[in-house]
Amino acid sequence: MTRLELPPTPLQEIDLVEVPRLQSPAPQRRVEGRVSLSTAVVHALTAEEAAAGEAEWLGFLTAEAPHSDYLLLSLTCAFRPPANGDPFADAAVGVLLESPGEPADRQPIAWSVSPKKRSHPVERATTVGLTARLAIVETTLEVTPGQGREEIFVIGMGERDSDPEWRVKATGRHPLIGDETFTLIVKAAAGAPVQAHLTVAATIKHRRFGLIPYRADLPPALRTIDLRRRSDARPDARPGNPTPAARTGDV
């Protein structure tokens, strides 16, 4: 298995704005200081990193290098304890991948996402493990079939699609508090521009008003990520042409 060290990235507070509802004509509520989002880490994977020591997969990636690039994208979303006691009920982080100006058959997809399913919070991730065929492995145990009726805390979906997302939900055992790191491997057409558009949403359980949905007011620098500009991708850093010293990415 290949392990990549994630560089530390700063967290930036983002405001939550109430989602307009027909039955609620009052001014939209704005909640500050409850959610923070990190600068994204982007790393262009070499064939050796992506193959994770599997010779057959290394041969496949080397042969595919003229057609496809693989990029790792990782970000952290922090949910903070409320001052007024109104807890988070759930939250969602979505990513829309696109290659502007490219035809449909050259649009990027999420090759692998992490976490896929977990029943508990974990500490902020500092490493990413990659198995053969670019499956992301968390450093903590995830939920697997047959482990009983465990409530799901976070679930990731959208592999092989252009719009992966993660949904986090408070459970009877774990409130929605703390840092969650979300990671995906993006498969893109070789040399094509690649952008990731982020959305963050959350539902707060207010004592007076009940469940109120919110959407994050993301600044442009956090809302749209240019994977080519953010990564260490260079012509000699594509899969099949590793650089002398692969880095974990520029942020």
C-alpha cells in the first residue's frame, strides 16, 4: 500500500445562510462561526504511487498515461460546538467535477472516495493510504456488512460519477462535532483542465424553530478549485513519468 502525507492546511470560517422556503418569508438567518473549510490539498499521482506496488496495475497505468491523469483531492470540513446549544442534525459536502471546454467523453470522474461508510467520528486525517487500483484506505476501521445495526455517521457516494458527495449525520452515540476529512481520486483526461466546484450544506436543530436547512456561503477561493493549478502536475509528473521527488501537493 502507498501512503501519502497530507500537508497541514489552514481552516477558514464560512457562514451558513438559511435556505429560502415558501412558508418562511422572513429574512434569511445567517449563522457564523459554526463551520470551517480547509484549503484543498491536490496531488498529481505518479504511476508508482497509484499502482501501490502491483506490477500488473503499474503496467496498465503506464500504458494509459497518454490518455488519463489521476489526481488526489483532499479537504477538511470542521463542525464546531454551538454557543446557543442548537446542534447540527446533518451536513453534506458535494463536489462537481468538470473539464471546461472538453467533450463529454473527456470529462473527469471520481475514481475513488473516502470515507465510504463510517459509524463514528475520527481525528483529522494526516495521511492517505492507496491500495492497488487506486482504492483509498482510511487509517481507521470503517463499517462493514455484518457488523450489526450500527447507525451510520458518515457515508460517501458517487464513485465513477462526476458529482461525488458525503453526507454526515448526528447519531444517538455521536453528535455532529469535529473535523471530517474528505478525499477522492479524480480520473481526468490527460492534460485537460480540471475544476472541482464545492457545496456545503447543513441542517441545524433549533429549539425554537425546529429543523432549519442552511447552505454555506463559500468564497470563490474555496468554492472552485483548479486542480491543475493547485497540484504539482507537470508534463513529467503524469502517471508513467514520475518526478524525481514526488510531493504531496501545493496548497
